[in-house]
Amino acid sequence: MVKTIRAAVDEFGADPAVHVILVDTLERWFCSGGDVRMLHAGAVAGDASIAESFFGLEYAMNQAIADLRKPYVAIINGLCMGGGVGISVHGSHRIATENALLAMPETGIALFPDVGASYALPRMPGALGMYLGLTGARVTGADAVHTGFATHFVPSGQIAALSAAIVRDGVTAIAEYAAPLPPFTLAAERELIDRAFGQDSVNGIIATLEADGGSFAKAALAQLRQHSPSSVHWSFEIIRRGAARDLAGCLAAEYDLVCQIAMSAEFIEGVRALLVDKDKSPKWQPPRLEDVNPATIAALFAPRPR
């Protein structure tokens, strides 16, 4: 699928007869992400080439979408997670309906928000991106626009007419169909999100949430503690660093990191527990956020020989 999408992007991007590229949703599914079971099987077999090849092709596709010199419109009328975000967020126009559900849930399987998310997340308002990237929290409907995952909110009943109008008239038609945004459902939590997830370390985030003690803080802390502690730490680091990189730099850094993480025991255990055996009882090592060794995380980001 990555190869097919990339070929289409290259072909349509170069074709002067094509004035807009439109990626639609089928039956309330936009894209649920990459084939994690395939990557898990490669890791268990000790075959690094599977992850290296897949992620290399996927990240190049993400960059190609961003590099297009003509409009790229993603209509998100359903589930859009992980790799699906990479197919949408780098486009010029991202339309969310009330059925849209977006998330970067990688810390739950001991990966990290990739596909250029280390570029997109730190550019969201305040510390929303760090919150979404570390907790894997889901964003629905118009909230996708409030966060920056999407650029426009259009009711699902208008999508067929909008698609036809875009084909006929181009992206100027979007303004006619875009609806006023309902209030952001996380508006009341923004101060805490920015204060907690704007800290300069994972331990700082934990301390701030614990000190707050409110229901939202407790829920966010529970989400963090459910995920791989190591993954939360290396995800924090790559998102933090992404604020100072361009997209190409972010994708290069993500590739360096994912080639290490996708072969790790932590990733193998995360996928086993959530997607293979489905016992949902991963045995993380180390088991607590507070026990992750900073030197271990730093080593992942050390320059690697080319």
C-alpha cells in the first residue's frame, strides 16, 4: 500500500492535468496504520531488513506528500491512527467530520509517534502534541481541527457534495462546506495540559500531574503508566527534539530511532500483549516510568555510523 500510494502521489503530482489529489475514507475507516504484526514477526525472527525496508518506504511517502506542489486533500470520516496520520497530516488540506477519530497510540506497543509526527506534534497549540503523543489519547470530530490534526470541519452528510465540488472547482470549494467549529472539548484542561506536558522531562510531567490530583490529571497519569515506560521516555525525547527540526530532519531522526526500537525486546513484548496473544498484560522492562535510565534513552539518540 505504501508503494501504491507513493506511486500515485508521484504520478498525479507530475501530471499537469491533475489539479488536486483527493484521499477519501471508505466505510468510516481512513487508515488504521501499519502492519504491526508483520514488523513483530520480523523482530522475533531477528530480521531487521523488514522494519528497515518498510519504514524507509513509508517515511519517503510521507515526505513526498509534504513536497507536493499541488493541493492534497484528506477526508477523514472515520478512524485514522498511526500511519494513517502520516497519509493525512502532511497534506495541504485535512477535512475531519464528526466521525473522525485520530490518535498516535504507539507508546502502547513500545514504539513512538512516527510518520513525521515528531514534526507535527510539537507544532500543535501549547503542549497538546506532547500530551497526545505520550498518552495516545484519541481526538474526535471537530477536536481534530482544534488540535491541528485537521484544517477544516465538515459534517459527514456534506462529504459527497464536497468531494464532487473539489473535483470540479478545486480546494476553494472547501470554504463553502466548512462548518463553524464547536467548542474544543479539552478547553477546560488546556492549562493543565500545557503546564504538565510542557515540562522539560517525563519525570516533570509525572510530578505535575501527581501534584494536581484532579480527575483529568489522574486519567492522564493512568494512561502514561499503562504504556511502555521506556517508550514514553524515548517518545518524549524525539517529540521534544522535533520542535527544532524540519520535516526531513524529523523523518531522518525517526528512521534512526525506529530501526533500533523495532528490533527491541520491549516492542516485541508490547505487540505480543496487545495484538498477538491479546492478554493486554505486557511485562515492561523496566516496569515504572521512574525507573527508566536516562543513559539508556540518550544512547538511542547518539549519532549512528552510516
